[in-house]
Amino acid sequence: MSRFLCVMLCGMAAGPVAQAHEFWIEPDRMTPSADAPLSVQVRVGERFQGDVFPFEPRAYQHAYWVGPEAVQALHTQPLSKSDLSLSAQAQGLHILAVASFGQSLTYPTQAEFISFAQGIGAGDVLAQQLPLVAEPDGSIGETYRRFSKTLVHFGEKQGRDRRLGLQYEWVKSDGRFTLLAHGAVAPHHPADLFCEGRDGVVTEHRLQTDTDGQVAPDTANAKRCLINAVFLSAPDARGHWASDWVSLFWAP
């Protein structure tokens, strides 16, 4: 891939991200028939509102389409292949999983960065690094990455989510959600749950994983939900922070 094309695709995957905005990939149907291709869009925003971008899997470091029969690496497909529609391998659950390249972001003031860190529930990480090291102009640099999974059932609502080996990942199992970081469960970590009810009302709840890295929210009356967690890492030698966002989108 040429350097120009890489820059173009990577930028399209990330989009213009503002502070504390969620990322998810939303299909046009959550329970499509097994003989129909699926279309998806990248969404960046809050409470299911925000910017919409086309899904270009080759713009991600990793992009997988996981079905009952096989794991397809979408990010390795040649650029000459124009048809990247998602098709069912069989009846049941399919998983679309992506991991983005790192993207840079600058907070113009320390106050804006502090507000962001507190908003994602990372005040304890922030407190350990005070006073902050800023650029000469007072700004704070950050690198962020996105790890996201979307669950889609073709034809029948059968099959189970499973661990795919992403660096950060949610895994859904029987109404419980396990948060994983670097292959281990993430205990006592804040998470945000957004659910849209069948009446169109969106609710938001701040959760915290238990000692097993799990949460078990009640989503029975929702038509779509998104759970998101953010891991904020201490700054490097240059004073640049890093955040890793991990989300799961599904229809209960």
C-alpha cells in the first residue's frame, strides 16, 4: 500500500474524533436473512448520534469477519477487490471485529484534558501524574486506538460470542460482559452502557466491572446497545498520553 493511500484510509477510519466520543460499527440490520449481504457504517459520536463514515477494513490494523465456519481477515484483502460486502457463512452469530491504528490528538489546554480524563472515569490515573507535563503552548498530546466488536445474527439468534484475541476486548456470555485487557480480565474498571429502548429513548449508565472483570446489566427491553470502556495510560517521556477504547455493539 502506498504511503498516500495509507494516510487516506487511516484518516477515514478514525474520523474527526472529539473528546469522549464512542466508536462503533453499525449494520443496516441486526438480524438479516442468511442469503442477504450485510452493509455496515462506522459511527463516531454519543448516545447513538454523531458522524457516519464508510467502512473500509483495509484502513484498520486488524479487521476480522468471524462466523460459525471461518475467520476472514478483511484488512489483508487486495485493494483491487472492490466488493467488501459481508455475507453469512451459515445461520447464526457473526462477529465483526476491528482494531485501529494509533491516531494523534491534541488537547489545547490542560483543563480540557483533565475534563476528558475525569469524564471517562480515569481520575485515579490522572491523579498519579499531577502536575501534568505540557507542551510549551500548554497543550497535551495523546495517542488513541479503537477496539470494537459488532454482533450480528443471520437468520436465527443462535451462537455465542467468544474471545478473538484483540489487545482489548469485550466478550458477551449469557447476559454477562467480560472486559479483557492484554489477555487478562480487567477488574474494577469503569464502563459506559448506552441502550436505545423500543420507544426510541436512549439511556446511559456508568458501570464498573467486578473482581472478575464482568458486568451484568439489564438490557431486556432494549433494541440496540453499546458498551464502552477506556484505558488511559500514563504519559511517555515526551509527556504524551495514550488511550485505548474498547466497545461492543449488539441487539439484545
